[in-house]
Amino acid sequence: MVIDTLDNYYHYTKLHKLFKPAFEFLKKENLKRYGEGRYEIAGNDVYALISRANGRTKAKASLEAHRKYIDIQIVLSGEDLIGYKPLAECKIKKTPYNVKKDCAFFKDKSNFWFRLKGDLFAIFFPHDAHAPLAGSFPVLKAVIKVKV
């Protein structure tokens, strides 16, 4: 997992060949004005999901992990409380891995929590379980899906 400010995005473009177009999309000044939905950046290899949601609270937010895609998450308005735990430490499955949705959920508790807001972004790799939307407040966020 990585947490940093968007101003430092260029440090991470060398980690994956598709991170550069993902971060170029995130750097768009008018991104907050985009409607909810899916936006293709590089076909199915890189795309953005913009959504508005209310937080679920820590008690209801489940850890999730993906196998096919890396998540780059950034809040466009409001803030998000996110839990984290290394996937290797997740032992209690809530739902098995769903190939179509590229997601598995776990009942394990997060090791720590952090707030994502302002110009902070978080990158979650397939070995990172994360519990987004754990706050109790509304949030507008973009999740960039980058194919592993």
C-alpha cells in the first residue's frame, strides 16, 4: 500500500507501466465535475470509477482484496476512512473471490485506519486488503483500476 499526495505521483509511475495514464487522469482539474460512472482511460487495462456514497462505519466496512486490478483511490469531495490489513493476515473469509467482480471480502479486522482527503491518494495492490467507506460521512471519490 502507498499513501501520498498527488503532487508526488511521478515517484510511482515507474512502479507500473499503466500508472502514468492513471495519474494523468487524476491530475485533471475538472475531475470533480465528472458525473458518477465508469471512464475508460486505456480500455479495460485502466479505467476510473467515480462514485458518491455515504460511509458505512467501521463496524460495517469489510476488508476487500482484488487479484486482477490495483486500486488507486482519491477523494474528490469529503473524506473517506479506510482500513488496511495485509492480505496474508486475512484468515476469515466473508465471501469467496468473485472472478467477475475481481473481489473477495473478509471478516478480519483492519490493522489500522487512515483518512483519505484533500490531495492524498492511496494505492492498494493485490496483497493489500482494504476497507473503504468506513466513515459515517458522504464522499465523492475516484477509484482507478489498473490491470496487474
